[in-house]
Amino acid sequence: MNSFERVVATVNFKKPDRIPVIAQVFGHAAALSGVPLDKYIQDGEILARCQLDALEKYEYDAVFTVVDVNIETEALGSILDYRKNQYAVIKKYALLDDYDIDHLKMPDCEKSGRMPEVLKALKILKKTLKDDVLIVGCVLGPLTLTTQLLGLEKALYLAIDEPEKFEKLLDFSCNVLTNFGLAQISAGAHLPIVFDPSASPAVVPHNFFREFEAPRLKKLFHSFKTGGAIANWLHIAGPSDTILPYYPEIGVDIANFDYCVNSQVAMSALPETCLDGNIKPLAFVENNESDIISASKQLLNMFSKRGGFILSSGCEIPPESRPETIAAMVQAVRL
Amino acid sequence: MDAPYSKGDKMDPKKIDALIHYLLEGNSQKAVVSAKELHDEGISKEQIIIQGLEETMIQLGAKCTVEQFNLLEIMLAGRAVMEVMKYLYPEGTSPEETKGTVVIAALEGDVHDLGKNILKMVLTAKGYSVVDCGKDCTIQQLVDTAKEQSPFAIGISGLVTSIIPLVKQVREVLNSQGLDQIKIMAGGAALKQSLKEQLNVDFIADSAFDGVNYLEKIRGK
């Protein structure tokens, strides 16, 4: 089996030749290649090259074009601050002065902000890897994009104070993300992972997620499947226990679970959904290789009978991680 | 002038319950009206804080256990608390006596400040004086503020792991300025994955309430 076939088999609860291992290596790929992070996040060609270099070094089962959480908001008018060797941060929100979304224009994925760089990276990865390795694009969840347009506090207060305006903005965000995700699939992504950190129960209650976000995620994922995504992958960090039961209805095929979620709880909540996780991200910085192997083995044992499991970190592996620890996780599935 | 933290104000329990109810509900307007009614009846500002705002935070803290912690509920209550504080202490005035000063910051490279803002709201409601250094704050700014304000503790919030090397330096820089007595508390999604020994801090808080409980403990409140 090649990496792509291995992941597809696992997602469908068929027996792979070995458990897939997907390190959530984003900015770390730049560090590994000696490229400043600010260059990595602005240039699709550099991004693709660094991802390919990291793949060659670690030999895991997927590559990512995850850049940062500001691609979409930048394309909609937010102004970013690009700092040396750091992820970009928002300097001015697109909806800073008013909540009127009527002046927001639907981005052109071929022209707006760094969206074309993401598409460029995907085309290079697809040309190089074809269907040998899973190629993962990325869009935000509708709630997270909304919070990136207004700022988290303002967005959440808007949800309570003016729910109609908030829902209008959520719907607009959902349309932006649908277009961007479909453009990524056309450019070569096997699927766009949906990153939705603002939808975490650490931020909003589970009933808020159910009412506002779940229906829009369902719509988004339906569009991606129709557009050719091989699976739907949802990534919500933090204590997601209370929202996991909503995932099947949303159409999630792969559910990321963070280090703070108990594996048994995740398995019970999602008996028929592929799970990926959940080694503590900071462990790749602070711990040693034997700790990572031990944590990996524990997870592999726990999921050995169930199947439908991809060994991974709970969230992004920090850019400053020690390569030895990432290599240890990859090695664990081959022991 | 109100007596600071005087005991014995005769307060209608129904009215204080109403204030707590509106604060927990996040209803700023009605919470301010309730606080005004209490104050008009002669209840001191300090008693409104102790029996109304502090009690709200105790109830919210008990409700928002680590397992059921969500920021939205706390934000809404916190916004109502801050509105009541603004009514009690209009701009330019402040409580005469507080439980002590805490300096808070998100360090350079971290522009996420919601966690820090939540801590500020909870500390304010619990009767502390809070000096907010904002986000993206340099260690020098933090230490300069500590020298000026003489806090008993510093709270550092961190959502990104890249600030960890900076967090580790804070103790040493404080000590070099003779500020050894200041306790350092860390929290936030990135920092709480670590250990206090690794970060060279005195406490790692799981949540804003966990942090406040630690501060109450070291102040003997």
C-alpha cells in the first residue's frame, strides 16, 4: 500500500498494511529546511518544497498546505503583520469599524491575498506526489473565519447581541470557505481539512456549536464531498468531548482529537468515525524520543482492535519541535 | 465616602440575588439597574462588590469546572461585571482598597488576548486591582510595569508555544531587579501543556478561576 491507499483504507475501517502516521507538520517544515517562517507562509513554491523535504525526512503519510489561520480573512480585507520567522498576525480586522458585511466581496481564489499561493503549492504537490501520499489542503470553519473577521470577543458578543447579523456573517463565511475549499480540490488536494479552533467547547458551549456551527459545517462538508474530496476531516482542538456526538450528522469522516480528550471517550462517541490524535503537541518540544514512542505505543494498543485510527499529534506540532521526537512518532508505527 | 469592605450593610437578599442573577445571565443593563438600586438604598460600593460581584464569580467558577469551561459564558458575565464596575467607579475613580495588585500580559509574539482579558474580568470582580500590559508585551515592559506598580503577582497568558522561551526568562529578569517576591502565574492553551518547573514560574493555571484560586490562597483571602 502507498500512503494514500493506507489512509483511505483506514478511513473506511478496512485493514491497512500498517497504521497510518500523520504528523501535523506545518511551520516546522520551514524550520527543518532552514527557511524563515514568514517566507514559508507567503510563497507556495517554498511551502511545497519544504513539505516535500519534510516528507522525505520523516516518511509519514500526508503533506499539508496549512499556512496560518489568516488566509481567508486577509483575502477579505484584514491587514496582516508579517513578522520575521513567525506566523502572520492580524493588524486590522476586515470588519473593525462596523459589522456591515455588504461591502465584503467574495474573494477570487486565483487572485486574492495568499490564496493563489496555496493553490500553487497544491499543484506542485499533486504533480510530484500524484496519488501516492495524501495531500491535505485547509480551510477554516465558518465560526473561526467569522471570529477572524471581527476579532473573537466582538464576534461572540455579536452572536448574543445581534444573532441575525451574526448568522448572516456566518453564512457569508461559509460561502467563502466553500469556494476556497473547492478551488483547493481542483488544484490537487485530496481533501481540505477544516480547522475550527473557535468552535472548541473551550470557547463556546456545545449547544452554541450545535445551533450555529454544525449546520454550516454540514453544508461545507457536503460541498467538498460533491466536489471530489475523498473524505471530510474536522479539526477542533481543546476539550471537544461534548461536541463529538454531533460529528456523524455533520458528515465528518476523520475527527481530530486533542491531547486533553480521553481516547476511550472519543472512541465511544464516534464508533464509526476514523480518529486521529492525540499526542500532546508540546511533548515534541519538551519530551524525549522514548516518551513519544511510549505515548504512541499506548495509542496504537488502545486502537488495535477497533481500527479507524491515524497516529498523530493532538494539534499542530510546534515549529520549534525537535526532529528526533517527530521521527520517534513515525518510527512507532513501524516497530 | 464608602467605608472600604465594611461589614454589616443591611441588604435586601432578593435584590442582591437579582444582581447576581443578571450578572450570571450576562444582562449588563439589568445588572447595572440592580446595582444602582442597591447603592441608592445606601449599600456601599464595596459591599456590592463583595456580595454581588465576588459571589457571582464564585458561582460561575463552580459552574465552569475545567471539564465544562467555556469562554462565552464567562465573557458575558464578565462584560456585565465590568459595566457594573464602570457604574460604581466612573472613569478616573477606583476602589480605595483592593485585595492587591496583579499585573497581567500576553508576551511578545502572542497577539491572542482573550484569555488575559477573561482573567482581568474575574480578578476585577474578585476585588483585585489589575494592571493590564496588553498583548505582544516585551519582558522589559512587563518588568518596568512591575517595578512601578508593586504587584504581588504577575499573570502571563500564552496561546502559542513560541513564547515559552520568553516565559522562562521572566523569573530571572524579575530577580535581577530585586523583584523576587512577585509570584508568577502562567496559563493559556500553550503554557498549560507545560510544567511550572519547565517554565520557571510559581503556578500554572488550568483556567482563570484556577488562577484566581491560587492568588486567593497565597494572599490568604
